[in-house]
Amino acid sequence: PIPLGGARLGVNVYLEDANDAELRATLADITAVGIDTIKQPFHFREEQDWTPADRIMAAAAAESLTVVPLLDGDPQTAFAPPDPAAFAAWAGAFAARYGDQVDSYIIWDEPNLASHWGGGPVNPNDYAALLSAAAAAIRAADAGAAIVAAPLAPTTETGPQNLSETFFLRALYESGAADAFDAVALKPYGFDNGPNDRRVSADTLNFSRAILVRELLLELGDGGTAVWAGNWGWNSLPDDWRGRPSIWGQTSADGQAAWTVAALERAWREWPWLGLMFLE
């Protein structure tokens, strides 16, 4: 066991556009199935209005849910990386406002994809500067908070637009940013493969891909850092689906349920270095 490790289930939510009734009902459904932790994105804006975040945080508190905020870029700018000082000031203000409800903060999402870095090309050094500035501001406002590096998207590409998780993470360590985070994260979706597909390869997209990140941390001498699953799961389209085929793989609803439970059991049994797992 390591700090922030020990696999346990959380769930991703996207509540900013929910009306009050939808918000209350969704959170009540989550607590009813025994989940106590949610991950909600909050987006940087040059002119910040705290009203939507206040509403979400208050509703989560009413259900005794722990919120792990994903502090992300602005969708209106295609998640173009902002000035690190401006982003850090916002992150620090967020921590000062909600720190009594928050234990962990995730900084950005998928910076290894051009689509989440202003159109790319991606740049681990620039993300390291953003992460380091935000971490310092959060820790100044919320002492003892855990900082989690951005969940990295699953990809086999090697740049310049998209960069695989291990390539990006290695570059992040080489940039000297290791002191800025307490855990790393990836998105070990299962795609077409079940949770007991034990292939571990840079060319294979599966649930076992989490082991690639763990092996890299051991190689870099940082085996005491936990790995979180920022997003994971399997895709099940409706039986009457007539749209494009899923790019995320496909299974039945029953298969999705069975594989989800089996994946949790595998993580509990085999991966003490894995931390929070936010089901998508």
C-alpha cells in the first residue's frame, strides 16, 4: 500500500448544466448505490462566476459526497493553455473557496491530446509549468491538499499532435515537475478487451494499460506514487443504435456490467498502487 493508493470506486459527473431537480436526483442516485466520491470538471475563465460551482458543491455536501474537482481549461478556447500565473490564481481561489470540502485536486485533462491543448501540438514542458504553478497556489490556500496530475488519454501515437501516456509522463518527469504532484492518472478504458486481458504493450489499448504507467514510475524510481484512473469503463450502445460505430469499442449491457465488476475485483486484488477509479 502507498499514499493515495488502494483501488476504490468513484464516478465521473458533468453537472454544470443540470437543473436543480436533475442535480439533486443524480447525486441521490449516486449515494444510493454506495458511491461516495465524484469527479466534476470546473473550467477556467478569465472572468470567473462562482455561482455554478457553488450550486454543485452545496448539492454534493447535502448528499455527503466527496468532490474531486478537475480544474480544466476553457472549452470556448478549445482548451488552449492559459498563462500559468492566471490559471494558478484561479486554482488558488478555487481552493480557498472550497478547500474545506476538497481533499484532492486534479489539474487539467488529457494534455497529451491536441484536442485538449488548443489544437496542439502537445507540450509536456508547458503543461509542467501550468501544473507547478497551480499546485503551488492550491497548496498555499489549502495546506495538505493532494495534487493529481492530469488524467492522460489512451493513445499509441508518438507526436507531435498526440503523445502516448508513457511518452508524455516521462517528459513530465524530465521537466522536473515531480514535486508538483502527489499522484499521476490515466484513462484505462477497456475498448474491445475484457479486464482480464493481460497484455501489457504500448501498442495495446486495454485495462492493463495501467501497468505501463506503474512500470514507468518504477523505472523512474518513483514507485511510491499512486496511479489514479481518471476515466475507465466499457461502452455499450443501445440495441437500436443507428449512428456511427463506437471508436471506444463495444460490448453488451450485460457485458459492460460484468466487466466493470471484474475490473474492480482485479484492481483490488492485484494493484495496491492504484488509487481512485472514476467510472465513466
